[in-house]
Amino acid sequence: MLLHLHPDNPQPRNIQTIVSGLAKGEVIIYPTDTIYGLGCDIFQQKAIERICRIKQINPQKAQFSFICHDLSDLSQYTKSISTPLYRMLKSYLPGPYTFILPASKEVPKILKSKKDTIGIRVPDNNIARAIVKELGHPILSTTLPGDMVEEYTDPELMYANFEKLVDIVADGGIGGMVPSTVVDCTGEEPVIIRQGAGEWVAE
């Protein structure tokens, strides 16, 4: 299903359709503030396994991140973080960044990296955040398979390519081509792992 959503004020009815699907274990393609993502409910193991099959990756080796509505989700899914780190996250989010943080016990096992970390995203995108807010907990986020970045900006093309693999393509308009900036916050100092759309100014 290709669902058109208004980028600034996504229609509640369409958001509800997506959320009902996620709660049943459906897989979606949805917009963020960078590139479109492939996602599902973090508590639907079969959906996570489906995403791994679509991407042809082993769940243990996958680099998944969580799309959160705001930083209030941190206390549940990450181990306690210092006040300076929290302030730094707050200054960058919502925005085109993924922060690698130590995962808490609440994170489903299949989603933790070997290092027991999790990537956290709070995208500056009303559609992604409305989905998560309505669902009541984060959704998983990963990139679409393959290297055809040009095809991953147009939701109609994505629908044509992936309609047999995913349940819903949430069309929020043309997406970006540059992924988020990934910052590892598990050590003493934040370390950039991937320079993406977000500017990074080391403190």
C-alpha cells in the first residue's frame, strides 16, 4: 500500500493505518529527515527477521537504530547517561544524527549489537515522529537494501521496487540522499563513525 502523508501535518487516519499495521508485525518504508528508512515495531520479532531477509543480513550483524519521538525514550532503552551527554544529545536532536549508546535490558535481544549498544535517532520529521508517538514506543530503522540511492528518494519508485517485500510505503514527498551522521557516545569522548547530513562540532 502506498500512503500519501502531508509532511507537516500528517493525516491522523493514515498514521493510524500505519501504526495498526506495525502493531500486527507489518514492515514499512517511511520518511526521516535524511533518507527513507525501512522499519517495523521493535517488539515484533518476525518483522525484524523479515527486514533481515529483505536486506540479506544476519540479525546479529545488523546495524539497527531506534526512531524515538523525543529524548524521554532514552531512560527506557539506554543505560543511564551523564548529564553532559544528555545536554549534548538535547542540543543536536531532533536532527539528522544517530547516537550510539549503551543498550538497556529493555532492548529486545535481537536488536542489540555484540557490544550491547543501540543507535538512537530523533529525526526532525513530523511523519516519523507521529508514527512513533502514536505507537507508544520506538520503531526500528535501517537503510533500504542495495546501492541505488537515486531510487530511494522517490516514494513511488520505492513502492514499485518493494511493494512485494513491504506492507506500506509512507509517502512524505521526495527524500534526501545523505544518511544521518553517526556518533559513538560509548567512550570517554564522542567519536564520529560516519559523517552524514548532520554537521558535527566537537565540543
